[in-house]
Amino acid sequence: MDFESYDVLVVGGGLAGIRAAIAAVEANPRARVGMVSKVYPMRSHTVSAEGGAAAVMRPEDSYETHAFDTIKGSDYLADQDVVEAFVREAPLEIVQMEHWGCPWSRNPDGTIATRPFGGMTTWRTCFAADKSGFHMLHTVFQTSLKYPQITRHDEAFVTKLLVEDSRCVGVAALDMKSGRIDAITAKSTILATGGLGRIYAFTTNGNICTGDGMALAYRAGAGLRDMEMVQFHPTGLPFTGILITEAVRGEGGYLYNNQGERFLKRYVPNKMELGPRDIISRAMTIEFEEGRGFEGPHGKYLHLDVRHLGEKVIDERLPFMRELGREYVGIDIVKEPIPVRPVQHYMMGGVDADIAGATAIDGLYAAGECANVGLNGANRLGSNSLPECLVFGAAAGRAAAEFAGGAKPVTANPVDAMVWDEARRVETSYIEKKGGDERIGVIREEMQHDMDEGAGVFRTKEGLTQLVEKLGGLRDRFDRIKIDDTSRAFNTELTAAMELDFMLECATAIAVSALAREESRGAHARRDFPERDDQKFLKHTLAYWREGAKPRLEYEDVHLGNFKPQARTY
Amino acid sequence: MADRRITIQAVRYDPEKDTAPRMQAYDIPFYDDSMVVLDALNYIKAHVDGSLSYRWSCRMGICGSCGMMVNGTPKLTCNAFLRDYWPRPVHVGPLNNFPVIRDLVIDMDDFMHKLQAIKPWIIRKQELPLGAGEHRQTNRQIDDFHQFSQCINCMLCYAACPVYGLNNEFLGPAATALARRYNLDSRDQGVKERLPVVADPEAVWECSFVGECSVVCPKGVDPAKAIQQTKLETTMRFVLPYGNRE
């Protein structure tokens, strides 16, 4: 069997993946780098990031403050050595993006401008109006086109990691156009597949955010770390879940309840609208429960008001928000408040990886949202994820290139057999499967509803126990699915089925991890255990896959450093 | 209201079974005024017919995946509201002027090659070291190229372009606009390297200035303007003695 073989293979073509590919080439210009993505890279969900990228850019700012803000924001679950390294690298990555052409918004003197963001004590969020992710993704993707060493496999869906003697030697991937499953091998492989927001019904995440890389690594034996830590962003548009950027509050927007009250004064009096996301999402949920939300056709909501900023500031700093308001809600945000409510947005948890992105499997690395390198702990601060993709994407790219330099070549013999088996599995489990009666669309909707109910902003033992059971039931029903589409050509029902398979794995890891963490920390808020418990849970959760059973959990100490855990008030 | 319905007429094509595209109608509930054409397709796929194939992701008008012909006009389906069509049926087809892979999925490899050909990256004689910090660029200098940097590569402009429809060698609207985006960036010095691509006989000179590209752009980019500016600039470079300035 023929297969493509690379030194370094990157799975995922978003900001972290492309940054990794470029870093691998720059670390070793003779390296052959493959990049496989289930979409064209510029469709990756980085494109939807709006507010900006945090880095210490101003002389008044300091690494120590950025590190402290991040660690406090994480509710002390971040690994402090990782945070310290991150804050030092982030400014260089911002400048690198500038050199590659990112149209960062500027100060009057032509330097890169910064804006305030939630949980950050000073202005350090660099931005390109309110399309920061869009501009960063297109910049890095277009820049990647100048490297002949990088070969892309667009619209190829990775179905399995190829692991031989506990070393990852590449992937099996479905070429969507032809429907063929091929091996794409490499001496080292980097997962940069993004988040899993689609396991929830109400999410800012695009259709492609289905946790593929997390599930692939998990099934191959790597741990999933801190999966109970799911971020809910305070301001999503009802019905669509479209993100209204935190930069709206950074630029001075106010949140109001139905009493016309800036209610955050009762929750985060010193920070108000610039409090961290976990606390504001809880505050909004409590406002709803206590009857101070507005009632709309798509459920309860609150008001995010920018009218006092004026048209000029809105058009200069928040033009996309005005466009989204006009097109998706039919309002002009210059004249009317924006209806918003908390919405699933980001996954702090992910593939257990060290500061260089290395996982427990030799030759397998992870970066960006699909990874957990220990940066975000129990709650990520807004505008830390774009620089995370850059810093840890680049680190993984360099580490993977170095590993590839000293690694044995991948041999055809076991790879052929592994891919043959995988192609048969996909045939028999999906395309040729007979007698099924369950629609994947229905199972997916039930999973999303169950996750919203059981693993949302607030959790309980009862709700999580039910969720684990329901997910088990959905897994049983998944085994009886029926696929309408038997064609090879661009079979998106097949990929949707495999995505649902991945999502069920991730959802179960979340539910089981959340049930076991009997405390409240960051985004994980247990009504039955409302306090943080550093004695028992100043620890990372690690979930390991077991076939046909719930995951096995282990715990691992947090890397503490200069910042001792203290009460987290704002 | 609760039992309001709408008919979606989708173009179907499976290269393994069909010799030509065919139409299939789906009658589905139109249960919310906020529903867009993409929501209708998603309803069909989840509940009626899982074999309908199309691309989508962000459903907020920024990823550029879900462009299709909606009642004959290239549109982002995540941004085409059913209420604007109801009670008439909505006809959904693959984008014009592209080969069709399957149903509503077009083959856009041609654009990916064109994108690479225009060298869409900053070209400098000497790269600034990272330690030197950022290039200074004023917001006014950003204004020079800003609109051309808004392109989401959704292909609506190619679907609307009659010249591209006749001759797919034509560089076309989005690629020209992106070449312009870099040529106008104060940090870039690559205009001469891009010149052979944009001044090629198959490039800007093919444009007959219909301007439909700019009309259908969902992001306010004006590729027609980029093409006219490029015509002017290439002429100046050949005609005027100081035309080859950097």
C-alpha cells in the first residue's frame, strides 16, 4: 500500500496547527511537514475568535502581573511553570504575527494597540478590530503557503492514530472527496484539532468543533486532563449562540438586568463587567433564577449595552458586533442593547501534554484548545487562548521536529495492516452497517441537551450521575445507528457519525471527571460542594479510556510556584 | 405560526449514481423566524435525509464554508433568512462556475492554487529581527488595505463572475483583491514579485467590469475596485519611466 510519509504531521489547520507546522520547518528546514485538516485551514474555528490576544506589550505591564492574573483566573489550577514560560513567549509571538502581516489595530504612534479584558489587571489584549481570530488565522495560513516543505491534506478526516509499540507513527485518514482511507505516516505527530463545543446544544463553537483530537488521543492511551473544566462565556446571542466578544465589555459596555441594574456590583464589585468569565456566567445564571432576566422567544437573557460608547468607537473597535447585531438579531447596537446569555465557549480540559506539547505516547504532541498543557487551569482568561495557540503551537512544532530528527523511519509493514483494519472498521461500523434504526442527528441532539442540563454553569451530584447514565444509554444507541448515505463521495453523514462517536467519548470524560470533583473551582461549580477544597482537589484530574467502561480517573499535583493559592475575589 | 412550513428544493448530485444533477424537494417546519437556509439544511440532514451533503461551520458569516446558490444568487446560507423567501420555496444549489463534488459541495482547489500563486504573504528585502519589535503602521496606513483584508474566501464572487464562468484560467476577484491587500500594505515590498501573476493576460485584463463580484461579497470587499486599480498600476509601471518604483 502506498502512503504519504512525513517527518512531522500536524492534525488540524487552525492557529495552533499552522503555527506548529511553520515552527517545525523553521526548526529544521529539511523537515517534510504534512498538515491534515478536515476542512480547508481558513475554515478552522480560530476564525471566529474576536476579542484579541493577550501579551505584555507595554512598559507599564509586567510578566509577573500577566502570570498572576492567569493563575488567579485559573483558580490556582494552572501549572505555574507553564504560565511563567507562556507570558514570556507571548509578546514575541505577537510581534512575529505582526511581521507576517497581521493587521493589528494600532496606537497613534504606530505601535500595536491593546485593550482591557476580563480578569486582566491592565491593558494587554492586542486586537485586530473585533475580528482578531479571523485576521490571525488568515495571516498565518497565507504565510504558511510560502513554505514548500509543508504539504497539505485538506478535507481529510482523521479516524485513528496509528500507534506501534507505544509510539505514534501517523494517522489513518478518510479523504473526503474520494472516500478512501489512507495512512499518512510521520515520525512525529501533533494534534491541534481545537475544541469540542458541539457536545453542547448552546455553544459559540462551529460545527467542526467535535473534540476529534481529544478522542483520538484518549483512545490511543493518552490521558485527558481536567475535562470537567468547561468554559461558559457570558455573552452569547440567544438562539444562534453567536459570540458577542468580551471586548464589548473591555471597550466599556455594561451588563444590565431587567431592573435596569448593573447587577455585577453584587458579584464582582471591583471588576464589574471586567470580571472573569466563570464568575460572570454564574452571576447571570443567578439573575435568571431570581427573576431578574428578560424573557424572550428564545429563553431568558440580559442586556449588554454599548450605546454610551457612541457610533464612532463602535465602528472603529467593534464593527463586526454591529454587523452581527444587524444581521442576526435585527438590532443596531449603536441604538439598542444586545440580548445575551451564557453560552458554552471553550474547553480548558484536553489531551494531557507537557510544556513542549509532549503526551504520554512517544512521538505524539498536542497544542491549542485540544491540549491541556496546564495553562488555563479551572478557568481561562479571555484573550489567553489565541497566544496559547501561538506559543504552544510553536513549542510543539519545534519539539516534534527535534523528535523526528532522532527517530527511526516508519516502516510499511505494520502500518499497512493497521490501516487495512481501520478501513474495515469504518466500512462495517458505518457504511455497510445493516439493521440500525437510530438517527445520528437525534442522538446528537439528545447528547447536546443532556450536556446543557447536566454539565452546565452549575452542577450537582444528582445531575451528573444522571448525565453519566444518559450518556451510557446514548452510547448503546449509537451502536445501532443507521446511515442513510452509502456513497463514497464527500459523505458528510459518515464524518458526522464519527464526530458523534468522538463527542460521546469526550462528553463521558467530562461528566465522570465532573462528578468526581467534589468542590467548586473556576468553571466547575458544584451546588452541593460550593467551596474550593485545596486539601483534596488542588489537583489535576486525569481520565483514561477503558473499552466499554467508564474512564479510570487519576489525580496529579498542580505545579505551584511563586503564587500561593488564596481566596479568589474580584 | 407553529405549523408553518417551507419547501427547500435542493440540488442533488452523487457522482457514483447520477449522470446529471437532479432536484429534490423537502417540506420542513419553519418553526422560528430566526431560521436561515443553513438551519433548514441541517434540519433535513438530522431528521429527514442524512445523505444531503454540504459544507458549513461557524454559522456566523466568518468561516466562508457555506456559500451556495440560493434562488439563483450566491449567498452564505448561514446568513440567508427563510423569512425573506417564505412562503415561496427556496431553491438551493452548489455555487455556479465550479465543478461539483457532491450535492452542494463544490471543488475549490482551483482557488487554492490561485491563492498561493499571488504570494499572499509579506515579502521584504530584509526581514526585521523579532527583537526589533513591530513595524510601525498607522491606522491610516491600515485603511489603505483594510477592506481587501476582509476576504473570507467564500467563493461567492467567483460564482457571480461571468468571466470566470467562461474561463477558469481567469485569476478572478478574490485572488486579485488579496494580491492588492498585500501590495497596499506599508510593510510589504513584494509588488514586483506579484506583478507577473496579476498582470498576466489571464489576470486583470480579462475582467469585463461587470462588478457582480462586489455586489455579492458578504464582507463589503470591492474586488472590482482591486481589479481596476491593478489595471491602472500595471499600466503605469509599463508606461511611465518612474513606474518601477518600490
